[in-house]
Amino acid sequence: MARFTLDCFLESGNAYKAALMLELSGADWEPRRVAFFSGQTRSPEYRELNFMGEVPVLTDNLGDRDLVLSQSGVILDYLAGELGRFGPTNDAERREILRWLLWDNHKLTSYSATYRFMNRFQGKGEDPAAQFLLARARSAWKVLNAHLEGRDFVVAGHPTIADLSLCGYLFWPEEIGMDLADYQNIQAWLDRISALPGYKRPEELMPSGMDPDTATA
């Protein structure tokens, strides 16, 4: 058995954050497919694993007593400590990483991911609610793009879990309504992340959560 098990599916940008962290860190891990689109996260069995009914869930198979974690930011923080990669090098970096993780969950991923779900999976991209979300997402992209001016990575001169959190949904620009030509600093930053040794796309790391024909496991 691998040390880490990640409950995930490739259509989830939040799951991708954790999967990418594990892969880039060379961790001993394996994905466990969540059939999200057929309602697995609403099942009693899954709610027993994570009562919030969300993906991803990380299990650290420690032996006698497994550690189970949910929420991508918490998972990234835990893995940085356990694997010794992409964490802060001092207290100032730790605070800055935390600031961007919180901003990501509140401002960037929240709007980008919800718009993407309505646009791609529900076919409601033109609904007023979806357009409101897109406008909020664009505001967040502008903030990130401006912050990246003259910077290689978000917090420091090296990648951290802040970068891995923020990029989760941005590798699907068409699906979130982003024209990367308008956000050239983000484009260059994404290129730097994808050039990291061991980088893989979501479809290379996780099985599909769709049933039945598009499932890869």
C-alpha cells in the first residue's frame, strides 16, 4: 500500500492541487477514484470519510491509526511539512503563504471553480448568476496578474504551496472563461509551474469522476 491515498477525480481543480503536490514532491501515493458525477460524495460511506462531502480527501496510511484530512489548503500545508517541499523557509513566508491560501479559497478558486462548473458541466455559462461569478473571477485574476509582475512565483523566488493552490483551476483557461493573452504574467507563471521537474496535467494524475464511458478507472 502506498503511504498516501488521495480521494480525487481529474475534473476537480482542488483535487489537482493535492495531486500535483504529491507528484512534484516524489511522494509514495495513489489516487482513489471518486465518482462525483454519479453522486458518490453524497453517499453515507463517503460522508463517513468526509462529512463535508467534498473532494479531495488525503489519507496518510500511517499504520495503526490513519490520518485523514480534507480541504486542499490543509492538505497542502500538511504535505509541505511531511515531505519537506514547497513550504516556507521562515515565518514571513509562512504568513504570506497563509495569506494567499486564504485569498485563493475566498476569491480565486471559489469564483473560478463555480463558474466553470456552471459553464462546462451544467451548460449555464450565460446565466446571470454565472456571469456574476465570472466577473468576480476576472477581478481576482487581475489581482494575481498584477502581483506576479516582476515575480517568478507568488510568495518567494521559489515555488511554494501557495503557487500549487492558486494554479489549480487556471490550467483550464477556456473552461473558466479566461483569455490568457489578457493575463500575460499569469501565463508566464503557469509556464514556470509546468516546467517544474515531475509536472503532470490532471488527466495524467487522476481518474475521471464521470460515469460510465469517460471514466478512466
